[in-house]
Amino acid sequence: MSFLHRPGIAEAPHEYENEEVVDAVVRGLKYDPSRREGLVRFAANTGVKTRRFSRSLPEVCETAHYEVHNDASVNAVVDLTIEAGQKAMANAGVHPHEVAVYIHIHATGRTAPSGADKTIKPLGLSPHVQVIPMTELACAGGANALALANRLAEPGKPVLVAGAEDLSSSFQLHKDHKPGHFAFKFLFGDGGAAAVVTADRPGGPCLEILDSDRYLLPESLSLFRGRFDHLGPHFDSEKGIKEAVGKVVRKLPWLDSWKPEFGVVHPGSRPILDWVIEAGGSSDHANRYSVDVLSRRGNCGGPTVFMVAAKAFDDPPPADAPGTLLAFGPGFRLEASRVRWLS
């Protein structure tokens, strides 16, 4: 077991209501204005009301070559990671040179040297720090990184998990109007988050990580996936996500015996949160943190689970309350941990 300290959150600078994004889509794709009402309803079904982008909405909507989007994404991911990581270490009272392992998560912004390497010096980490980059788990990245941190944390050797996403880079207004791709235009946001995980219990409130499990659904690699073309990254999903959520949640070995009073559930979308409840993995009350984060920030990829965890520190569950931390990602993959709130 290990202990998650209060996360640090880095906000992208530009905030927009989802209806502003709808208007940008109507203009950019030259839709008949009569289609706006249907798109507003479509966007509302995601559960998102406002989102933040690393660039202005006109820049996000601009069609440009992959290199332009990628360079901007690398810069955004690096900047947001540094801010979030600095806040997380300050929250934990950990000096950067104390960090023994640094796990960096992102799925947007391709670069070598890695985004992790670009942030080590600005974060003040030791040049000797062990670095583990995670770049392809997308929405499941945060939950996976925490499960790994739980294994790696040793007394006196903190683990820093930090990362960011620039998912607006997948927004390009092109002619791929399949619902499985188009929905992400009204769902994805940008942002960074980080947290320190220690084997030593802190003096204040924290989230205890007890154990973890994961499941990769066989024959499901095309259900949710990312792809790249000359414009940049794109994310697609196919029919069957609801059934997939139910199948993987029911694979959790503790599903029937562990009754969570709160959830740190990655808010992939409002329907996904509802499907987790249907599968018996959470409840309306337990999902309250996730619903709030989704409404205010949208789906910011892997780091979003830290944004949800931060809500527990702002509005704590009862002492010793059992909880569940889980996320879904490409694969189709489930990453989950049993957690407990310690006041």
C-alpha cells in the first residue's frame, strides 16, 4: 500500500462553454444554422459545460499541418506538467531532489527527447531520478501510473506522477463526421495534473492506495483508438463501448465485496459514468466528484483522474471511507485500484 498526497492541478489558459464550441463547429464546417440546436443537444449529452484549451478557440479550429499541431502540443504538455508537478511537490512537502521515481504521462505531443526529459530540470528533479514515460495509455494513463507508483514507492523514496494532455490538438475541422470521432470535439479539454505517492503516511489527509487490478478486453483493440494523419492526432470509438464497460468492470475481483462510498472515476463522458454505475462499479453519490470535474473541465485524458482525486481533498469523504479509483482507455482497457480516505 501507499499514500497519495493532494494533487497539483495546472489549468489551460483559455476557457470556453460547450455552446461556444458548437458555434465554432457550425462556422468551421459551414453547416446550416438550423443544425445548431441538434449539435447543442449532442454536446450536452457528454456532460461537459465548460472546457479549457491551451490555445484560443480560433487557433484550435485552424486546419494546419501535423508539425504545427505537434509542436504546440509538446510545448503545452511540458508547461502544464511543470506547473502541476511543482504544485504537487509543494502540497506534499517533498523537495524535488527527494523524488526517487518520476512517472510522466501523456498521449499528445510526440517528441524525443521525451516530455519527461524536458521537464526534469524545470521541476528541479535530480539528474539521477528514475524516469518512466507513459505515452500510449491515454485516458487510462493516470490510473495505471498510480498502480505502478503504489508498487514502486519505498520508505523515504517518493514517486512523482505528473503529466498533461493537449487533446484540443485532435480537434481539426475536417470531413470525418462519424459520430465516434465527432463526439470528442465536444468532450476533450486540455490540462495538467500531478501527485506525490509515498510509502510513508503523511500527517494530513490522504488517499491510501490498497491494491490494483486491470483487465484488457480480448478482441477489442478497435473499440477506442488513436490515429495520426497529415493534420495530426485523431481519436475514434466504435459501437460497443457500453457493453465493454460492463464486461471489464465485472472482471474486478473485489466487485461484490468492496462497497465504495466515493469514487475517483475517470470521467470519459457522462454516459460512461452512468455505465459504470449500471455495471455495479460505483453509484450516483460516489460519482459526484467525477461529474463535477467533467462538467467544468471536460475529459483531459489520463491526468483527469488526479483532478477527480483533488475533489476528495476539497470535499472529503468520511474518515476511513472505502473508495474505487478506475479509468478506461484504448485497448479496451480497465485500470482500477481500491482506495481508502484517511483524514
